[in-house]
Amino acid sequence: MLMTIAAVGAVFIGASEEAAAVVFLFLIGELLEGVAAGRARASIQSLANLVPKMALIEESGKTREVPAESLAVGAVILVRPGDRIPADGVVISGESAVDEAPVTGESTPVRKEVDSNVYAGTVNGEAALRVKVTAEAADNTIARVIKLVEEAQESKAPTERFIDRFSRYYTPGVVVLGALVAVLPPLLMGGVWGEWIYKGLAILLIGCPCALVISTPAAIAASLSAGARRGLLLKGGAVLENIGKVTTVALDKTGTLTEGKPVVTDVIGCSKSESEVIRLAAALETGSSHPLARAILGRAASDGIDPPMAEGAKALGGRGVIGVVEGANIFLGSPNAAAEHVSFADELMRQIAAFNDEGKTVSILIVGREIAGILAMRDEPRPDAAVGLKALTNIGIKTVMLTGDNKRTAEAIGRQLGIEVRAELLPADKQRIVSELKGKGSKVAKVGDGINDAPALAAADVGIAMGGGTDVALETADAAILHGRVSDIAEMIGLSKRTMTNISQNIVIAIGLKGVFLITTITGITGLWPAILADTGATVLVTINALRLLSPGRR
């Protein structure tokens, strides 16, 4: 409206060349706004191009090529070295390094073996993998990212809503100001009508709010897209704005700070060697799906140990497992259950107590009537957990662990990571603690991955779901860290702060240039040409500044 009035007015006062320039430069400004929005959209839509169009499916012992979008959950596909993985899935055979950089931003290839999760669009390395599909094309990681970001870009941040409201009053105000500048000096001070009408028209151009209106959505669209490309999903501009104000982060333990599955941390050989202890224990646990059994079998596989067959293996509810291996009766179970078969030396009792104090689960292997060895297992912290928590502390954010796990295990992990611990909590307790922290003035982010975290995620100022989380956690949360890196929490907060700084810079650029040219126009230094150049120039600068957030280097 402002541009139209200025251009028509310029024609009426004989400044037709300047009127044409006004329209031309305004169209360039509009084009630049489209470029800004297009770049942000293209940044996230380009993820869709990472998924290959075709896949090799295995059926009846043979492979054939089919469209990737036709793959159903449960289908088995073959991914050759150098191929992009066509669907989300879990490795059922093979071992290879997978380049996840296109999807997660992970700088080095990630080792994948049996039971490892793989994502559509990532690149297989040096060996073939057989993958069982776990999500249809419409629900794979990349499709979910694109859908969530598009939905997020439609929701406005508080700052963006304020700018929109401001613009509703701002535009009529500029029209009134331009009219007053054009009319009052000739009427009250004997000014020349043509000169002051020209200045009034220039003020309409200076006041055009294009740069101001685009200052916030351009930055938010760029940030949401940049975050999504690194596996950081934020469900809207309001979340992006709020997460930068967080002062306390409450984290779940299992599956959030830890891997979510136990591993064998210690093996002590007594009457047998350590490798023999693992070999015999794995023989008893072959075929079991119990988490501790999977830990022992995983250790045997990583050590290259091939367990022998066990005869008559059976579980003793809550006590352990027994069987015959290579002609010997073998028992693997808890210390209390093992004490019914053999007696423990004082040194062994102290070692078991030490493991328990470290939050580890202890299993005793008995061969015949002798203690063959001890295995200690624990759900270990994620590799980057300590670094991620330190990154939060370094930017002045308090951290606390909220877990339903037993106090001894939780405190052992807490000491290792250097985090305050609140243990043995029910879902309602987690929700209550989050509310208490908010009541004390903290801006709280809750990070979790399970159904039991959903109430606390909803109660927090910002709920963040970790990558492998349940659908309930992902739906309840305001944001999601798709790839389970604790360090990404600080990165998400940093992205929010960079975005708000960028928005502030954009608003200063937009209003600052207008202020300068308002003064120079009224004093007669500049006219229509510089006015439209100022508006277009501000749009250009705001657009370029917002697009800096898309740069991979802005981490």
C-alpha cells in the first residue's frame, strides 16, 4: 500500500522516472524475501532427496529391485557398500561403518553391527548390510523431520506475533506521518507544496515495513531448518524462542544419560580365565532375550568368542540360569542365589560389595562346586554424557537427574557424571519436582525418552524427547533430539540464543536504516531514490543475516 501510494504520487508530481524506479526496486525486494523463504525451505526439503528411489528387497532367498516408497515394515533389504540406505531399520546381519553426516551431522562414520539402528538417507561404508525395515517411507526419520519442521514454521514465535501486531498499527502511522510532512509545512510555514509532497512520498517509502516484518520469520525458518539437518527438532518458533531462556535442565537416566541397555563392565576369573568365564556364561544365555543375557552375549561377540552348546539350560525365576556345558553342571545367577551352592571368601565378598556400590549388577558363575568367576554389568553413560553436561554447566545452566531407578545405581552414575541425583521416583514425582523447580523461578527443560517421562515433559517449560524415545514422549515433547547426543541439548539452547541475537540484529538494521533516512529526507539531503534503496537494502541485509543461520559453520 505504501509503495503504491508513493509511486502514484510521484507520477502526479512529475517524478515519473523515480516512480518507475520505486516499483522496480520494490519488486527486487519482494524477490529477495522469496529467496530467503525458498532457501530455508530448500534446506530442509533437500533431505528428502537423500533417500534413494529404489531398494533391493530379499524374498525367498533372492533379491529384486523395488521402489523404496513401497517397502513395508518387516521387509528385509540388502544395502551394498557405497549405497544410501533406503529406509529406517535395524541391522540383522553384517557389520559396516555408516556415514550419517547427511542426516545427523555426525562428522565420522558410525560403526553398525547386528541390532544397530540405521536411518534412511545415510551412506553404507565398506561392507554389505542386511536390514529389517522398521518404518514405512512416510514415517521414516527424514519424512518425520520434514513434516515437523513444516508444521513448526507455520507456528509463530512471541516476537514474530508482536512484530505482526506492531505492523498493523505501524503502517497507518506511517501514512499519517507522510501526510503531515506533506501538508503541514506548506500550510503552517509557507513551504513549497511540490517539495514537501515529494518528502512525504519519500517517507512512505522509508516507512515500508518489509525488512521489519521479515526480520523474525526469516531467522526462525532458517534456524528450524538448520537444526533439523543436525537432528534437532523444535516444534515451532515459540519453542525456539523459549528454549534459550532455560536455566535448569532435568534429565532422565535410562536411555537419556545412559545407553538404555546394560553392558559387561568387569570380568573376574577365579577358577577359570576371564575369556572362559565369558564363554561359559554366554553358552547358558544363548537364545535368551533378557537384558543381562544380551549384555553377556554382546561381550562374547565383541571378544570374538564362540560359545559352546548348553544342554538343558533353563531359567530359575529371579535367581539365575542352570545348564550342562561340555559335561559340567553350570550355574549363573545372583550372589544370594550362588551362596546357596558355594561359600564366598572375604575378598570376594568385598569385591561384590564394591561392584554393588558402583551401581553394577553382579552375576556369579559356578562350574561344578567351584566359583569360576564374576561378571559385573551396568547400563553405562552415553559416550558424550559427561561432555554434554559440562557444556550445560559452562553456559550457566543447572542440571539434575530424575530417575525411577534405585538410589545406589543412580548415585553411582551421578558421581561418574557429576550431576545432582533424585532417584526412586514415580512419573508423578518427576512431574511434581519439575513444577517445584518452576515455582522457585527456574525456567525448566525436561529431557526424557519414555512413557514415564511424559507427565514431566508436559509440565516443563520446554519438554525435550531423546532420539530413541517412545512415540508418547515424542508427541508430548516440544522438541526432540533425534540422535540421542546429550551434547545436543546445549547445542539446541545455543541455536535458540543465536537465533534471538540474529532477530535483534535484524530489527536494529530494519529500524536503524529507516531512522537515518527519515532524518535525511526531512532535512532535504535524500529523496525517493535513496529512500527505496534504503528499504530494499534493509531487506537485503536482513535476509543475508538470517540466512547465516543456515550455514553449517554456525554450530
